Amino acid sequence: MNFIQIEFLWFVATVFVVYWLLGQLRRGRMWQNLLLVVASAVFYGWVHPWFLLLLSASAGLDFVVGQLIETHRRHRDHLLMLSLAGNLGMLAYFKYFNFFVSNVVDGLALLGVQADLRTLAIVLPVGISFYTFQTMSYTIDIYRGELKPRRSFLDYLVFVSFFPQLVAGPIERAGRLLPQLERPRRFDPAQILSGITLASWGGFKKLVVADTLAPYIDKVFVLEEPSGPLIWSASIAFSIQIFADFSGYTDIARGTARMFGIELMRNFRSPFLAASTPEFWQRWHISLSFWIRDYLLVPLLGTASQLSRSRFFGATLLTFTIIGLWHGASWNFVLFGALHGVAMIVYTLLGRALPRPLLALSWGRPLAIVLHFVAVSVPGSMLFRETHPARIVHHLTTPPLTATPDEWIATSVLLGVTALCAAPLVASHAIERWVLPRVQGTVWLLPMQTSTWAISGVGMFVFYRVNTYDFIYFQF
């Protein structure tokens, strides 16, 4: 089921009413969690019920392994390997098997060897990259002694399968989400109104901003040889599209969860206002970047005494290459990760080399924001969107300012549409930063919330399409 389907509204409304009625019963929290498990199964298995088998296998494996690690500490290393092998093996098979086989065939062909290796018609289960990371973090935290294994399989199942964040995150940690699921939830009208506001704004970003830009961008990227101005303007537009699309999903997820008395972590903090790549990854897809930092990058870097410049280079490049591959089994994602890895290294070294007075200049940060967007974010967006390596080479080698008069007109139109679509995002940032802190707790808050509902509702009604675009991160 998709957040932007009409069926989802009826689904959430029904679950919401039953959920809070169950909360009035004796042992209401248990009944609420049972309802969330059933609702999540319906949500996730709406189109492909067999996806539930994989979700159950991943969840069951880590729940059992977590118990065994606690009771058999001597074998905890082997048990952790079992968890990692099971989850990563499942992820590798469903997401990377065909990519591996096709590249082996191409590599052998370059050596003059014709191999009869065939790919399989494997359907990628929606959200597999998200829930496998979430269940692995549960096992790893128990292994590290940072979390106690849970005895209630029901509470644990809600943690793994909670439908608002199941398909595309945020990737929650057990230490943050499980305590919320283990205590009674209180019906809080203010929290529910806040959740509706956030979810409606997320829907607006998806339907009005992201899906309006999508057809313009698609038309550029299907051109056989787009000019430099066209391809780079489309890359700028895609930066806005993917932000509105993914942060819109996260807002709907967080808003829906808030309506059920559960607070999910914030996944975006104005990422295009980052002045460097390290800062960008503290603002973009925060749940993934912090997961990778804590469970991969930090162990690769080792202790302070072990850290050398070459080790830092290697660990950073490997980490960001894996981030790229996490997004998809395609070479453009590898290049996307490598670009950000190199930028992370460069910005880290620059941050140590530049004198502090230069960094503190009044014009320094605005200039750094623009430079990072132009030098890293926009090229990264092009690599993310263009899946064919040969076309990536063509785009990068095409003169960026050479185009026919018609192409310049098309470029101007695309940039104009992009600016119009970005305007609500800029306005929302200004409101969140300067207006909301002043009206929070005052009589003006409710009128602002209802105004947001009205604007979002009208916008979604006007821009809704029968054949809507899937959320981009559904493919991951």
C-alpha cells in the first residue's frame, strides 16, 4: 500500500479509531500493539503477501539470536555472524544477485570468455534495505551490551514492522523505539493535531512539489544527447524532487506515527543548507548516515592510536561506496557514493587546514553553501538519476554552457518551474525556524495548523494524478 493512495486514508482512519478504543481496555497497550502488527501485515502485504515471509524471517532470526547472545555469551561472535549472514545474505540475493551475475558475464566477455550465466527474475521486496538494517542494529546493540534482549515477541514485532516507517524509514534504533512501544500511550489531542499537520505537509511535498517536477526531469533524461544547460538544470531540479519526495515520505511517516502516540526520529534538517559534505550527511537521511557511522565507519576507523591518514581515506571511501550500493545495484550508485566519499575526505582535510578566522567570515558560510550545492549536491543528483555509465560520461564531458536557442528556452522553463516548486519548501523552512517558535503554545497555533491542512488539502486535490509516481526510495 502506498501513502498517496486513497485506500491509505481509509486504512489509517480505521486503524486510528480501533487503536485508541483498544487503549481503553484492560491491558490496552498489548491490544494496541497486536493491532499494529496486524495492520502492518496488511499494509506491507497489500500487493505481494509473500513479502511478509521475508520480513518474518529477518525479524525472527534477530529476535532468536538476540536471546541466544544474552544466554550464551561465549558464542556471541558466532551468533552475531549468523545474524549478519542471514540478513546480508537475504539482501544480497534479492537486491544484488542479478547485478553480480551480469557484471561477471561482462567481465569475462572482456577477457574473451563467453559465459552462459543467466540472471533470475527476482522481484525486489519493498523496504528490504530498511528493515534488515533495523533488525541488525537490534542484534548488534545486544552484542555490544548496549541493549537488553526483549522477552515480548509482540513488542519486538511492532518495532520491526511498524507500518509508517516500514517501507522507507526512518531506520529506527531499538533503544529509541522499543521503550515507546513498551509503555502505555496517552490520547493527546495536541499530538494528534501535530501529526495530521506534519503528514498533510508531507503529502503536499510529494504530490505538489516532487510529482510536478518529475515529468520535466524525465523528459530531459530520456533525450539521446541533452545539452549541458539542460542536463545540469534537470540535475538541479532532481535535487529538489528527491528531497521533496523522500522528506515528504518521512513527514507522512512521522506524522502518522505521532497520531498513534509514537515519535519517530527526524530524518532531514535542511540538507541543502549544508556548507560541507560532513555537514550534509548530518542533515540528509540522518537515520541511514548515523547507522552507517555507528556500525560501519567507526569500527573501520578503529581507535585513535590506530587511525592514520591512509586508514581514514580507505575507511571513508569504502563506507560511502557501500552507502551508494545500499541505494541500488547499479554502477551509478557506486559513483554517487564514491563522489561523496571523496568530498567527505576533501572537506575534512579543508576543515583542518583552513584558519578559523576565514571560516567565521560573515559571507563565508553562504558562499560555502552555494559551492557545496554546485560542486557536490548537483553532480551527485545527476549520478543518482542517470543509471547508464556511458551517458554519465557524456553528460560530464558535454560543455555546460553550450546549447541551441530552443534548448536555452527549455532550460529557462525548467529552472523557472524548479524555482516555483522550491518556493514552498523555502517558505516552510522560514516558518519552522522563525514563526513556529513564537506561536507554539499560543492561540495562534491551531489557526496555523488548520491553514496548513487547507493549503495542503487543496494542493493535493488539484495536483493529484490517477497514475501517481511511486516514492523514489521505494526501490531501495
